[in-house]
Amino acid sequence: MVPTRGFSSETIVHNAVQDAAKGGKDRLLVVTLYDFDRSGQDAEAALVGRMQEFAEEFGIVIEHVKLGLSHQQVIDMDLPTRPAKRESGADKKWPYDFACELDAIAPNVLRQMLADTIEPYMPQHERQLIEAEEEHERIKIRMMLSDAA
């Protein structure tokens, strides 16, 4: 997992693909979440494009899942919008009158979207290890909170 923000550096993208290749992977899942605005959509396109270029270099197949934010999601989830920016030439090419921030999605909804997308790709044993570690952390936190009281 390599979380990024905005326009990803070429180094981060290259290293993610290179690490997958070094780890013996022949494919890489790229899940993207960006604002529904011109800048967010451009950043996503740039990331996916660079990933594809580096993947070809390393002989890896990229599987891209655009998790959000799309025009249809903004409509279906009735998310709050803002007026689209119209300052730059690129902004003026944005075909919608509005834009929407990714953080308009409720955190629990976003977590579930991510889980539903990522979990099918996780080997069962890895998932069980992560769930066990999460439970262990919850127990530690409960113990610390009860000791502080």
C-alpha cells in the first residue's frame, strides 16, 4: 500500500512498481480516490499513466480501480458540491458546473468502500493476521484507558 496525495512524485510511483517487481509480483492493484474536480481527475490520470509506463518497464500488469470520486457517485450519494473553479485554461475545460471534495463522503462509507474493494485481493491468511493484530491493538487501547481511569 502506497498512499499518495495530489500529484504523486515520479519516485514514489517508480518505487511502488519496482518494489512489486522485486517482491515477485506480476500485477499491481492501483485503487484511486480523488476529488471530483479538474485537478483531482488530472492527478489521477497522471498517476495511472505513470504507473502503466513503469509497469511495462518491469513486466507488471496494472489493474486500476477508480474507487472515487465520480460524477455518478456525487449524484447517487447526494454529496455537497462547490462551484467549479474557472481560473486557469485547464479549469475552463472542466465540463461540470460543480466539483466535490473526497472528504464529503462519510468516513464509515469510505472505509467500507475501501474494504469492499481491497479485501477480495487479500490472501485469507494475511487478512486473518491483520484482523488479529487489529484486535490486539483494541485490547491494548482498552487496557490503557482502564488503567488511566
